[in-house]
Amino acid sequence: MNNLKKDLAELKKLSGIAFARKAAEMKEIYTSAEEIAEIHGFIASGFDEIESELKQIKEEVLVRDQLAEVAKFVNLSYIAENYFHKSKTWLSQRIHGHVVSGKPRYLSNKDKETLNFALKDMADKLGSLTVS
């Protein structure tokens, strides 16, 4: 079973033809009911991870789409610096889901709260402004 766990860990790192080859090799080696159950659990776990990642991507696409209209006239550098105390690049990476250090980065729930606060605060300031 230890070898199976090692092979599954290796399989998780592969893609494409290398993945198919390793999976075919494992199919020949691991034939007991217990091993097959372990493989099925691994596959189910992989589907759960994919589902979670797709949900995250969908949420971030919604965030990006929601910001598309206001991004034309709202200064994201100002929001990044004054509300997040980060750079515009940092905020842009999270809005667009860019890969940073090998992982896609998105706005956390806390970041979304901060962004919502920033937009509301700026709207309040604009709404109360009158030029005399």
C-alpha cells in the first residue's frame, strides 16, 4: 500500500502522456479490491479539487466582470495603496487570477470585503462632493 501511495503522489504531479503512461502502469500493478478502492478515492479527491478550483475561478471571473465597468474610471492604484496598502500589481494579480510563485492568486473573502469597503467609501465621498 505504501508503494501505491507513492505512485498516486507521483501521478498527481503528471499530466498528458506521462500521466496516461503512469496510470496504465498502475492499472497492471494494483489489482486488489483494497488497492482499487484507494485509487477510486484518489480519483474522487481529484474531482473534488477540480470542482473547488472551478468554483474559485468562476467567482473570480465574476469579480473581474463586476469591476470591468468601474475600472474604466476608478483608480485601482489608489485602492491598492490606500485600502490594501499594497501595489497596483498585487491587486491586479488577484483580480485577474495571475499565477504568482506557481499558484493562481485570487482575492480572499477578506480582500473582497476590503474592496467592497473601498468602493463604498469612494462612492460616499463622490456622492457628498459638490463644487461651489
